[in-house]
Amino acid sequence: MPTYLVTGGAGFIGSSFVLGLVGQKGVRVINVDALTYAGNLMSIEPILEDPHHTFVRGDIRDAEMLAGLFREHKPHAVVNFAAESHVDRSIVAPDAFVQTNVLGTFTLLQEARSYWSELPEDGKRSFRFLHVSTDEVYGSLEPGEPAFRETNPYTPNSPYSASKAAADHLVRAYHHTYGLPTLTTNCSNNYGPRQFPEKLIPLMILNALEGKPLPIYGDGMNVRDWLFVDDHCAAISTVLRRGRPGETYNIGARCEKTNLEVVKTVCRILDELVPQSRFRPHESLMVFVKDRPGHDRRYAMDSSKIETELGWKPAESFESGLRRTILWYLEHPRWVESVRSGAYRDWMKSHYGIA
Ligand code: NAD
Ligand code: TYD
């Protein structure tokens, strides 16, 4: 039975990926997650008892634990989502980013290589190590500049993107030097259900529902290319099936929006879905706050390679994906409550001064 070793599968994108995978017949998933503040077992509650899914609480820097999992479960593919993923936190406390994103990916590569090198020839050929990365490794675009292609040079600007870039380079080197069949995907900003509410879209949804300020950094004209999380997961599955080892694939929706446009759209949909709210119009909660240091102006992905070579395309429009996302947060108050731990409240207080 095909077995996937997935890391970070209790986080935002990883949980969507494993929920989709375990839903398919005839696959096994070993899900390793350290359950940091961003990991949440409630996100994978529907599959916790599923015999095709094994959850392991573990750190990807733990070589011994990883070696044991490779020995016991003999995966045919590794999908690495585990990471520290929030730019603002990387500015305040970069250490954890180097630890998990760089050293963690390195440890996972080492253990994967050691397992892979002992496989019979056909197992070696079919094995895949897919590393999930970001568009932020390419740096920032000026308005009007062409979208990032796989051939763009890496010019990361934040401790987060620098740590992801370092990991991408290690993955590349393990293919080039040792022949490990690696694949790297670089994706634009995701949104959807189960995203931790420190990121723009879920933060705005939950603050608006409670009548709290909606903090817009700088002039609100920074641009991101927004992709619905299930479309990202479909792209990863496509790359696992049909991607060429050693290659990298850019993933995006050609959906460039300024932060102001995003927040205004969230507010408009909330006005409509929660007509009884005393905070309508929710737009009146928007406040401009101090900009993020080194704030990248614009990201945009050119996803022609994955579209033409592998036949992937996003299915969700921004309007329909955002509506689904907002409805999910409205319908899952128990999940929302569970992520608003003391650590979350501390972050809101120290970063925004919001109690
Ligand atoms: P997330 O922060 O929601 O989840 C990360 C998960 O990794 C959490 O469950 C956490 O517990 C786990 N984790 C952290 N450190 C770990 C460690 N040392 N060992 C094991 N598990 C650990 O992140 P996400 O938004 O789901 O992002 C997943 C991946 O996708 C990341 O690699 C990120 O760089 C990449 N990515 C994210 C986006 C986005 O918009 N969210 C876009 C492009 C790429
Ligand atoms: P974020 O969701 O943190 O993703 P990233 O920084 O990885 O792109 O932020 C998306 C955009 O929204 C980014 O330009 C920063 C901006 N932003 C705000 O204006 N206010 C906020 O409170 C947050 C969290 C982000």
C-alpha cells in the first residue's frame, strides 16, 4: 500500500493535504508534527481514529525518531510541510525559523537519503521527497515587473524567507549530489479553512466578527497572489505523481490583490453573511498601523510550468474561495476557541496591543 510520510500535517496546509489523502482509498499516511502553537489536532479530528492514518508527535530535527519511522513504515514518498511560517514572528524571534526550516529540513533530508540509499533499484526510482516552499524566496517585485518564474534568482528578504531559501538549496543539493529524487514546490499565499488566525485573512475574519480593529500595515497597497488551500494541495499531488525529480514548480492563482482589496472583500462578505452584526459595515473597523520592517511590496507567481507540463490549474475563484473560508470560520467556533490559547492572546497583545 502506498505510504506517505507527511510532516507538519496538523498545520494549515498540511491538515488539508492529509484530510484529502486519507479520504482516498488504499493509501497510508504517517503524519509527524511537533504540535507547536500552529499545529492543532482538532484540524485532523475526522481522521485521528482512521486505521490508514498514524499521527506521531515529533520534531523533524529528531534524527532517531525519523530513522525509526522510515524503518517501520517504509514510505514511498515524503512531503515536508513542517515549518515556522509567519513572517512577523520571524522578525521578532528568528531562531525557531533556522532551527525548524533549515536544520529540520536538513535532518529530514539526511534520514530520507539514508533510507532511500538502501532501497532496491525500483524502490529508489519511484521514491519522492517533496519539499513545500514559498514564493517569498524570490524576494519582492515592483509594480509591473513580470511574475516570478522558476529561473528567477533567490533574493529572500525576511528571516522566514531566508530560512525557506536555505532549505530549498539543501533540497536541490541532495538531488544534484546524491541523486535523491526531490521535488520542490514554491507557492503563493494560501487561504482557506483551518488557517491560524495570525495570518491576514483569518485574523481579519475573527477580529471583524468581534468588533476588534482590522490592522492594515503601511498603506495597504502590498500585493499578494492568493490561492485557495485545496488548489495548492491538488498541485502538490500533481507534482508528486507527474513532476520530474530535481525540478521546482511555481504555484499561484494569477490572483493579485492589494491587502486593502482583500480586507474590504472580507468585510463585504461578512456584512452579507452576518446581517445582524452590530459591527456593520465591518470596513469601519479598518485601521492603518505601523508597517512591517522590510515589508515585501509584491509577490506574483508565473505558474505556466506546472500548468503546461503537468496540467494543473486552480479550480476556485477568490470570491468563491473566500466565501467558503468565511463560512468555515462561522461554522467552527469550537476550533476557533481551541486556537486562541494563552500564547495567541500574548501575541495579539505584544504585536498589536489588542487584548
Ligand atoms: P503552519 O504554521 O500552519 O503549520 C506548520 C506545522 O508544522 C504546524 O502544525 C507545526 O506544529 C508544525 N511544525 C513546526 N515546527 C515543527 C518541527 N520542528 N517538527 C515537526 N513539526 C513542526 O504552516 P502552513 O501555512 O500550513 O505552511 C505549511 C508549509 O507551506 C510551510 O513549509 C510553509 O513555508 C509553506 N507555505 C505556506 C504558505 C501559506 O500561505 N501559508 C504559502 C506557501 C508555502
Ligand atoms: P501574511 O498573512 O502574514 O502573509 P505573508 O506576509 O507571508 O505574505 O500577510 C499578508 C499581507 O498582509 C502582508 O503584506 C502583510 C499584511 N498584513 C497586514 O496588513 N496586517 C496584518 O495584521 C497581517 C497579519 C498582515
